[in-house]
Amino acid sequence: MTLTKQDLLSNLLAAVILYGTVLVYQGYQYGQGDQTQILPCLWAQDHPGTYGQDHYVQHYLSSGTNERTIFHFLLRHLGYDQPWLVWIWHALSTIALILAWISIATVFIKNKVLQWLCIGMILTLGFHTSTGSNELYYNLFIPSLPAKALASWAFYFWLREKYFGWSLLLILAGYLQPLVGLQIFLLTVIVLFADKTLKRNWKSLPWRFILIYIVASIPWYYFLAKNNGSHTDPVGFMNIMEFRLSHHFFASYFGTINLLLGALFAMICILFYSGKTKWIFITIVIGCFGYEIGVEVLRMPIVLYSQWWKTTIWMEAFAFVAVFAQIERIEFLNNLSRRMKLGLPLLLLTLVCVYRLSGLFDTKPDYMFPWSSNNSDDVEICEMAKQMTPDNAVFIVPLDLTAFRWYSKRSLYVDYKAMIHNETFLKDWYQRIGSVYDYDLESKKTGVDFSLQAAEILSSPSDEMISKWKNSGITHLISSASSIDGLELIGQNHSFSLFKLP
């Protein structure tokens, strides 16, 4: 189907409205969350000496090639320390993602308004229905967002059998976030091979474009495999992965509701779609069963590297498309939506604004836009630490205070969020977590809540614990407690207190 200029403009306008909708619904973050793994490393490269004793940053800078290397290189030269520029990159990536899914929806849904509403539901309702806490969209600019925008367009070109665009975009997606590109390549190539084999039509396989992808990608994946993973201690590696990333990688931790939703999405996709598209979802499901055997039964790191549960994000999104394709068959709803035109995505935006901004239904997410004038308590205590402590101060902080590293420009002895899949780093990180918070995999398996235990330890540490922290080089801590015996209070706001160790 050829789109007119009016179609393109209306899709672009709808994408902008939907971007505004997801911003209000999920909020926007800068300098915290997953960006604690990115921005401080770039700052340390540009300002030598900063984060000089930070466990994660120093390991990252000396780790060689890793999955974020290319993205870091690009962002370093694209204004990582300029909030306006980072937000613009986020906006462009998200709008590209939305346009890709509008294009995918056109393959199965003729009603343009229902296409838009479908994508709106993926970005809002889909936020709550993912399997294994894996997402298609992110409320901050990290490698996965532009990578998934590129991979979504690659999926569209694959559906249209335009294999040059498919191959090129998957190469680029893999450079930004290796698993995003590789997983879609494996899925689509496996299905192509199966489809052409059943039809005894091997000559029609896009051999040239498959080869282009392989030649362009293998060196990159080789360097990643060489510098990451479990080269000497696979048992220890798997234990650490279960400790830290069970919510992404181990289905036994997902929860019954999440798994049931995943099964529902699989059923919808397998029943609705046909041909090679159906086989995408059959391959995902078979892969999940094989992955579970390899990871939770055989404890094989090489299987865990595939992170196969992340492929379910595509199944979830396609399930939403299938549902709206069925809605289109209901004449009343189809005609009603056509009459509303852009009014329908605007209505969705209005409802989301009432839901989020009124504060009547749920807690507001963080809105850390570059034009925002008010700082959260999280950012305020971090900036206080920057003002009131020396450059070489070493901190421990609450688990969820991910804004600390960027806004304080101070070193962390260890933090729960930031990771690289490097064996040396992981072993040291796991030991430090246990030393500071007295928590490990066995604690997790017995049902001890890590967040509660960490908060309790930081609120009322024993003299022995304080002495151990001091001997480890820790000089300061942030706690939710208003006072701690034996520690000097040097700063405070409504949520946090800043203490100096003796």
C-alpha cells in the first residue's frame, strides 16, 4: 500500500501525540535509572580523576569492548551532558519507534485510527503486561531504545520482504544493543529457512543480505564474547546472574500473572497470524522452553547469553496488533473510530493526563524534563553530597537512589544497578554487595526482601558494620534515617540524610 503525503503527515502528527501520551504516562528520566551505567562513564572520560574510586566506573573504563561501547562513543559526541540534547535524541528515537509500529500495524489493520490507538495501547497498557519486565519502550535514552526502533523497522521490512532494509537495520541495531539485532536476525532467518524448506524454494532465500549481516556483525560479537561472560567459573556466573537479574532471565521468578499473560499473547499470535509470521511466535515459544531447560535446569551460561525471554516483547506488541485487527471487524467500532480521526489519540492523551497528573489514581512518575524547575528529593540529596563532601569521598547509598552517581559526581563503593557482564567485575561486585548489605543469593532464596534489608542496614548499622565499611574505604553514606548513632549528620532533606563516617 502506497501512502499519500497526507497519510505520512497524519501518521507523524499521531506519533507526536502518542509520544506526548507515553511521556505523561511513564514519565521521563535523565541521569538516573539505567543511565547511571552510561553518563558517569562518559563524564569520567572527559574529566579524568572524577569517580576515581568508583567501583563500576573504573571497571568499565578498563574493561575493553562491551555491549555499550559503540553507543557510549556516539553519545559522548552527541551531548550526553546536555539535558536538552539527550531529550531530543529520546524524542526522535521514540517517534521512530512509534512510526515503525504504525507501519507494522498497516500490514494487518486498514483503519488508520485503530492503528494509532493500537500503538497507544502498546505504550501504556503494554507497560504492565510484559513478561520478565522486558520492555519495547523506555522512559530514558539508553541503547535499547534506538536499537528497538531500528529493529522494529527491520521487522516491517521483513514482513514486506524488503531484505536490504531488514539486513542493514539489524546490523545497526546490533551495534547499538547487540542482543536486539541478533535476536531478531535469528528469529527471522530461522523462519525464512523453515518457510523456504517447506516450499522447496531455497533459491528465493535472501542469501546476499544474510551474508552481509553475518560479515558486518561477526567481528563485533566476537569481541563481545571475548571480553564478557563466564570464562573460568560458570557456576559462580550463573549464581550472580540469578541474584541480580532473575527478574529478566529466570522464569521461576517472573510470577504467575506475568507467565499467564505471556501464554495469552502467544495464543493470540499463533491463532491470528498465518504463514511465516505465525512461525515467528512459534519459534519464540519453543525458544523459551529450550532456554528454561538450559538456564534453570542445566545452568548453562551460553544459553543465558541469548536472554531469550526478551524476544517476548515482540510477541506482546504483535498480540496488541492482532486484537485491534479483530476490533476492526466490528462494524460499529470501526466506523466510530474512523469518524473520530485524530480525536481518538487526543482523547487517549487527555485520559492519560487526567489519570497521571491529577494524582488521584496513582503516584506520578518522575518528570525530569530539561525544562523542569523542581528537583526531586533524590536529586537534591545528590547535589547536596556534591557540595558538602570532598571529590574523593566514597559513598554507599539506598538501592533505589540511582541518581546519585550522576548528580553528585562522587564515587560509589558499590551499587546495585550498574553492571557489566564481565567475570572479574561481577565477582568483586557480588562480594561488595554482600559486605555492605549482608545479602546474597541464599538470602534471596529464603525470601528475605533485599530492599527492606538494605534500608534497615543503612538506617541502623552496628558499630561492627560501620568499622567494616570504614576499613573498606567508605567515607560517607546516605540513609532514610534522620539520625544514626556515631555518625555525623552533614545534610538532610525530606527523604534522605547525608552522614559522614568517623
